Amino acid sequence: MKNTIKFAIMLMVFGLLVGCGEDYLDVNTDPNNPTTVTPALILPVAQYYTASVEQYDRRLNMLGNMMMYNWSQSDGFSWYTDETKYNVTSSFYQYVFNRTYDYALKQYNLLDNFTDTKYVYYKAIGKIMKAFHFQLMVDCYGDVPYTEALGRSINPTPKYDDAQTIYDDLIVQLTAAIDLIKNADDLAEEPGTDDAMFGGDMKEWIKFANTVKLRILTRESSMSSKASYIQTELAAIAAEGSGYITTDIGVNPGFIDGEKDKMNIMWESLGWDYTGAVSMNYKATCATDYIINYLTNTNDPRIDYIYEKPATGHLGVPQGLLDYDTPVADVYMPEFVSNMGPGIMKSSTMDAIIMTLAESYFNQAELVSRGLATGDGEVLYKSGVTASFEYLGLTAAKATTYYTQPKDLVNWNNSTNKIQAIITQKWIATNGITAEQSWFDYSRTGYPSGLPVPMFFTAHPDRPVRLFYPAGEYSSNGDNVPTQPDAFTEKIFWAK
């Protein structure tokens, strides 16, 4: 009932919906005149766009699942030709860039630009979410527009800023946001149901800001030059005292079952339409042979939750196989292969996850294992595995049975390389949810090791490490776009 009310309020505010799909909540406000609408109207729209950038078709989660050999395609479809040939061009996944800047960041910048002190909580949220998105942009592209990025009505040709400089400033901005929240006066307006992530709980926003910091610092943890900096910033987080997230973080502005363009974003774009009919995207998208074999060989019960189990048993398809004529193609028809499972596609009203609790635990475990943080790496590792099990719908007891097996990269004590074990388990935990995180980890660490590339792909020995800048940037801001780095060899600064 509460979800329905939230959506009804939003519909009354925005009037007749323009367009369809992910565009239906666009406010279309002037970024230089943010007081034309209240922050309570901007916030849920911005959060919807955050979910869209993560979970919509051909966005971050799908990109990660294809790059990390989690997903392939069923026979009868040519859905993922560019992905399985690694055709990284200026049009490949260009909406990751465009939708982040033109939609999500645009709205959060409106919140950050409010000067009335009664809107200080909204301003803080704007800062936190801008940091969240800008990190993802750096992780995908390296140098990106930052200091001049969100004033294109004044400056349509923003400069590109240095990736590491952006990273350092994101920590500053997150700290400033936390300070705004903690120092807000009694007259500050608290978000409520307009906050589709935390329902206006500002203590949870501080924990989330700390966890975004944790993600940033973990990404840099392979850089020996940043060790002292990381330790200093981790100490500051500990001194602040709020800690990290304690649950999976999702966006839910009130998704409604059975209504077109109002269901969960991933459900509607990759699963079932509002009538309940299965989509072609769902039929086309299935597990790879490698991930099915990996989960089977490690006795991982998550296999039946991450992937649907056909009546004939689990079956994955090698990436690239069906781009070519093959006499065994009929074996891989949609009814025979393992499509997305019930732990990933839970319901049409499920939260759109943007950060998992498992990732937070694994990031903490990695920093402890690298000697950059204090704590018990084994406890944090096991907590990460357990959080993954519980998100998918399995019990903590099942997680314990799994990680007490005497197997390398499963059992903590039997894993000689703790970092490899942590990253491998994070790969499984983010599978189908926020899989781009494991792609970034792979570029940084090379784990999980032994990951295949698509069949018949011979141009490079491994997968891409970055995206190309989109075509629109060359036409509208060509003088500022950096020389495009090689997508296969020029790693983001934190992975060099």
C-alpha cells in the first residue's frame, strides 16, 4: 500500500508521463534554477535514474556480467554479439556515460545546489550520490568531466579531469556530506517517503557514505603509493563512528506489479512485461558453461538461485559459440539453458540493488588482508559469503556448510592466497546484481584467475579494461576529450 501511495504522489506531481521506460520520471528542470522544484520531488527521480544506470538493459550490471563471463546467450538470439566479440567502440555501452551525466548526476547536482539551510539533508544526499556515480565513471573511463561537468547550459564543453585527482576529491566531498548531516540544525527538513533508498534515515546515509569511501579506498589498495593515505582515511572513518552499511542497498520508489513502466527496472527490461509475459531478453540471457561448472565443482548451492535450473539440469553456453554456425546449437535453446535465477529475479516489486552488503564485507576483508586496516579478515570474509547467501534466499547455515568445505578459494584456512579468495567470492556475490564491481576487481588483481574469453576471440589475450568515450562527446566536446586509450591495455590508474 505504501509503495502504491508513493508512486501515486509522484504521478500527480509530474502529470502525464512523457515517453516510456526509464525516462518516465524525468523532471527536466533547469540546472541553473534549482529552486523551481522542491528537493522532495527531485530526490526519488534521481534515485530512479541511479537504479536505471545500474540495472537497465545494456548498463553497468549487464556490462559486468558479460565481461566477467557470467552471462551468455541462448540459441536463436543474436543479443550479445558486440559483447562476445569485445567490440568496444564509441557506441558500445554509451548509455553508461550519457545516462549518468544527463540523468542521474544532473538531478543530484540540483540537490547539491540548494543553498537554503533547511534543505541541508538533501544537499548532503546530492553530494553522496554524486560521489557514488563519479567513482563509477572513473572506473569505467578513467579521466572524465568532473569540476565543470554539470553546468553544460553555461559551459557546454567541460574539461576532463585527472582520474586520480577526482578520486581524491570524492573522499573530500563524502566527508563534507557527512559533516552537513551531523551538523544540521533542528529546522532542517528531513526526507521521508521521497527517499527511495533509506526513507529519510540520515544515519543510514552516513553509513552509506562511509561505504562508498570504503569502495574507493579498496580500489586503490593495490597501489603502494596510497598505503599511508588509505590508512589515514580508514582511521577517519573509524573515528567518525557510524560504521558501514548493514544491509543490501536498493532503490524502490514504489515499484508496482503489473503496471507498464512502473515495475522493477531489471524485472521489466530483462524479465517479464506488465502482463506477465516472459521477455525475449530473459530467454536470450543465460549462464556460461564456465560459471555453471565452477559453481558445480565447488558444491555451491547458490547455483540454483543465481541461475534457473531447467528440467534437464543446469546448462551454460560458451560465450561466442552461437555467433557461428554450429551443429550443436539446438542443445542451447532457451528451455534447456540456465537463464537468470530466482535469487536474482525475485519479483516485479523487488528493490533495484545498487550496492551489496557482501561487497562491503569483502572490501573490508581485503583491506585487512593487505595490512591496511584492523579487524579479523576471516570473520569479514565469512560475513561476505553469508550476506551473499542471504540476499539470494539461502540461510546462514547453508553458507556455513559451504565455506567449511576444505576447498581452496572457498574455505578461508585452505586458501593460501587470501586476496584471491576474497575477490573470487566477491565475483560470485555480485553475479547478476552489481557485476561491474568484479570487472573492476579483475582489471586490478587478475582474479578470479583462469577466466575465459569468448570463443573465436583472438585479437587480445584478455578482456577489455575500460570503455571508450561515447560518440556524442566527440561531436559536442571534441576539443576536450582525451586521446582515447587502448581499451585492452591502458588500465585505469588504480590498476596500473
